[in-house]
Amino acid sequence: SNLKSLTQVAILMAIPPDIQGETVKLTRQGGVWDAMKRTISWSVDSLAPGDLLEIQAQFEYVTSGEDRNISPKFPVLVRCDAQQDQFSDLTLRVDRSDPNSVPV
């Protein structure tokens, strides 16, 4: 949520080694998987005041056994170009409703 328009919004998510990045399923088109950097990035030209940006990503978890109980970490970087405003709110949420999902 923001009070004024934001431009050049960039979102970068780092994918840990035990997650198979090539299997990603995205709900928002435009995400780019970079296998060498192990990141997924999105770029949004502008975000109008009050607009919400929702992105969902699902992956296959390739670790098995006891290591599967260790929750993977997904660092996320969000930035934008704004001369008179900034992000007023940012929420990250994990959905564990899928019975095959792994808590993160």
C-alpha cells in the first residue's frame, strides 16, 4: 500500500539450494528465473496509490529425510523509484494450506 505512485518496482527473491527453482509456478506473469544466481525477479512499471501487488510462488522441495524438517529461507528484496513517496506497508505471507507444502 502506498500514498503516491511508485515507479520501477523491483522484487527479487533468492531461492535456497534445496529448492528446485526450475519447478517454480507463479501466479503473476513476468517473473524471471535466473539459474546461475538462483533468483526470481519481477519488475513492475508503476504502482498507483492504494494498489496492491500480490505474487505467489510454489516450488518443489528436493531435500528428503531429516533435512526436510529444516525450513528453507527465501530472502526478498523490494525496491522502487519514487521521488515523493515510499512503500507505506509491505506484508509477506506464507500459505501452508497445501498438504504437501513445507513451512518456510
